[in-house]
Amino acid sequence: MSLSISPDIEALLADEARKQGVSVDALLRRLIENHAASGDAAAQVADVGLPVLHLGPMGPLHRRDIYEDAD
């Protein structure tokens, strides 16, 4: 298989591979595996069917913050 990529991207890939001390093939394989792994985790969360509420950053919660019977 062959891919056509721009010379700029080719240079970036070669530079990053050189920085990591691996071949371009190994770098691409690592990137693809990381991408696939992150996609699998997202799919598992989506399959659970629980609602997701994005409430922003929160500090640690205590029992008194959650339940009314706590003092």
C-alpha cells in the first residue's frame, strides 16, 4: 500500500520519528493504535447509556454536599 502525502507532512513525520528514535512506520503504527484505543474507550462509555452532564470543574465532594441527612 502507498499513500500520497504532502512534503510538509512527510517532513513532520520524519522529524517526529527521529525525535522518538523510531522509524516512520513505527510512529504511524503507534499513532493509529493510540487513536483506536481512545475510540474504543469512548465507544464503551457511549454503550453504557448513562447521561453525561458537563458541569465544569468541580472540587472534591463530601457527603454533606450530596445528601441532606449529613451534618
